[in-house]
Amino acid sequence: MAKTAGLAKKGAPPAREVTSNVIEADPRRSEGKTRPLKVQVPESILSEFNGEANERFEHRNGSKSKLFLEMWEIYQKHK
């Protein structure tokens, strides 16, 4: 049976922790409005792409986008 004796106690809730504003502290630069790019590729290629993105950008948020943009820059240089 659950212990409910402690639920009857009254008192103030614990103090709220103060944290920094993570939106303002975001180090990612904004390059303007972004739009999703949806493509269909075989699972094996997607798995390799995800692995490469995670390896290059250390499993950080946006690693696939960063890898795509890096590939796009290389493509533009060799066009």
C-alpha cells in the first residue's frame, strides 16, 4: 500500500530555480527563415548519412542540417 501520510502536510512549495534564458543564449547563428527539405532515400544511405553527420558534428542538434549545408557549399565550389 502507498504511504500517504506525507501528503497531508501543508507548507510552501520549494523555491523555483533560476536559470538563464536558453533562447537568448543559443550560439547558433540565424541565416534567415528556414524551410524543411524532404527527400526519400534508401535506408542504407540514410543510415550512412546520419552516421557521418553524428561523427563530424559530435551528435549535436542540427548535425544533419550542418552536413547538408557543408555538402552544398562544396557542390557550389565545384559547379
